[in-house]
Amino acid sequence: MKHLLRKGWPSLREKFKKSPVFLFLDYDGTLAPIVRNPDLAVLSPSRRKQLKQTALTKKIRIALVSGRSISTLKKLAGVRGILYAGNHGLEREENGSRRVHPAAQKSRKLLQRIKPRLQAAFRKLSGIFVEDKDLTLTVHYRRASLATARGAKKVFWNTLGAELKRKQIRVTEGKKVWEIRPPVAWGKGNMVVSILKRAARNSNDILPVYIGDDATDEDAFRALGRKGVTVKVGEKTRKSRAAYYLKSTGEVFQFLKRLSLLKGGGKND
């Protein structure tokens, strides 16, 4: 695993310069730092400006691929004219047209029945809360103590026992979250492949670049493999399938600025 801006850039520079680039960006932990209150993970004015400038640069397309719902993602990012893929790829929106995975549509009512049960189960556990993302549910425990989080995990699995046994739902884990999804093997990797297939109709030499920080992004790293540039946000590690890494959200924006300038995106203020 190489640092993208230091050891990776010299060998990738010509590739970035010659090929149309499709940037796939996670949001939390990639564009915005992870915070205790998810509603506060907004982009600063300077970072929003850089993201907009990169999106407007010729031969660069951007897709935000997040566990967030599209409606929340659009409010937090605040950038028009890019592709939004929410709920780990279960929904996507481009140019005002939104598509939702059939399995997610089918599971909506079940998740709405599960939600109040989870809220009741966690009512007395401080620092645990349930986020309704329409197509999925997320239980956050970042604000909880270690002891409370351990107890909450048992409560979580016990509460969902019947649905799990009947394979009506799928559960995944992220950074301080448990996520309840429709029972379909569809994630960020599937969405990225689907988007690239559509994009390839207009250009065969697209260079995909995926940047993410969480376990759910490994699905996309795996799907792209050597066909693209895969970048883990965080410290260098052997546990990731990414070929490159950036240490922080700040370095992600340094890369966006450098790429935009390379592709003729003008100077930054």
C-alpha cells in the first residue's frame, strides 16, 4: 500500500492526465470527519468549493457513494450536478432521476415495524440511537461507553433474532454502527460496477478512482481490483484491499485539488 500523494502520484500522474476520471467518494470519514452527531458532518465552505470545482473540471465525473440516504447526503454535501448513491448503493440519483433497488422497496414496511422495537429496546441505554434512512436502519453507538456498547450489542441481536432467522434482513457493521439492510447481496461494489457499465457506453478508457475509509468501502475496493485506483483513508494497513492510502480528509482534498489542476481545472483561491 503506497501513499497516494507521495509515492503513488509520480506513477499515476500520466494516467490521471490522459484518461477521463470517474471519482467515487465515500462521505463520512472521507470528505467529512466522523463526528459524534452525524447531523453535524457538514462540509466547510472551502471544502464544498473544492468539491464543486473538481466536479466542474472537464473529464472528471464524481459520484458520492455513502451509507447515508440520498436526501441527507445532498443536504450535507450541497453539490449539484454529481451522482449520488445512497444507502450503500440501494438507491442512486443523477440529473433528478432516482432509482431504488427492488429488494429495498420490498423491505420498507418491515424496517418500519422493526424501528420502534429497536428504539424501545435501547431506550434505557445511554448513547445508543436509531437512525431511519428509509431503505435501511442504522444503530449508532459512538456516544455510548464501552460497557454500554457491549450490552447494546446483545440487545441488538436478540431484538432482531426472528427476522434474522427467517433471513428477512441483513446486518452489517461499520465504524461504531450496526446496519440493518434488505436481504440482498448488494453493496457499494455492485453500485460502482453498475455505474461504470453505464459510463462505458460513452467512453471505454475511463479510469475509476474509489476513495473510502470504512469496512463497507472494501466491497468497492474488491470490485474494482486493478481496474482502478483504490484508496483507503486512514493509516497504512495490510488489512485493506486498497492499493493506496491517504491519512485524512485533509489529504483527500489535497488530492482533489491536485487532480483538478492536472486536468485543467484552474487555480484555487
